[in-house]
Amino acid sequence: MFHAFLDHIAIVAPTLEAGCAHVRAALGVEPQAGGEHERMGTHNRLLRLGESLYLEVIAPNPAVRRPPRPRWFALDTLAPDAPPRLAA
């Protein structure tokens, strides 16, 4: 029997700052430092929601070169002024 579980919910944004501002406005809390995904050209911040559940704010990382493959969550298609949104 297969048991699936949810480990994170992703908020995508054109910038990490815009995504974090969205979370602050909606929830009143600041996501904490996350990390970088150099291979995918992204970076993130995290908000722990439970023992093994996180809200992840993820955006293209302007400090690294754009990867030769599409980024997660169709981040390459986001307009610079696109509003942050949930992604799957």
C-alpha cells in the first residue's frame, strides 16, 4: 500500500522578497532563512507548519546563472510583476 504525505506547500514568486512580503501580509509571520538550489537557479525561505511540514517561498536566484533546464514550478514563465501564488 502506498502512503503519500505532504511535506511542503510552495509559494512561488518572481523574487524572494515579494514572496516573503506576501506571506507576512497573509499570515503575519516572517519565513526563516532557507537555502539555495544552485543546479535549479533558485533560492528559498521556509516557515515550519508542523513536525515535517513547511511552507516554502521559492523564487529564481538572481545571484546564479539561469540553468539550462526549466526551473521548478514554471518559475521561468513568471513576469517580474507577477503576484506570488501557490504552486504544485
